[in-house]
Amino acid sequence: MTLDELRNRLRDFADARDWEQYHTPKNLAMALSGEVGELIALFQWLTPEESAAALDDPKLAAEIHDELADVTLYLVRLADMLGVDLLAAANAKIDRNEHRFPAR
């Protein structure tokens, strides 16, 4: 599935539930922040070694997958509502970072 296909699936999902009215940039940004917080909570008290091996624990791996999915879905939906091409924005940011942080 491409990012465009995911965006369209999210549009259809929200439209079928009449959620467009709630999907304002403010609400989506707040929801995204909450989901990032839930992802952070999964790693909060792990050592660096434990966090690197987090996907070895089936229960924790499932929770991480769910939270990463939630973050992705809210980010894609927010970008869609704002008319932002995420791939173009990400590539432009990497281009700027290449100038700010040149390779050694």
C-alpha cells in the first residue's frame, strides 16, 4: 500500500462515520500527541538494551505496533487535512538537514 492509498483509506473510513467534523487540524494534532505519549510510555523505563530488544517480547511488540500504527494514522490524516504531501515535506527536510549537518 502506498501513502496515497493509506490516505484515501483513512478519508473513506472517516467519511463513512461522519468524523470529518471532528478531524480539525487542532484535534488531530492533539490526538497525535496523545498517541506519541502512549508510544513513549512503552519505552519509558526500559534500559537502552531493553528498548533495542523490545520487539522480542510478543506482548510488548504488539503494543508497540499498535501505537506506531496510531501515530502513523493520525499523522497521515493531519497531513491530509492540511494538504501537506508528507513524502515531499520529509524529503525537503532531509535536504535541509544535509546542509545543516554535512557528512564527515
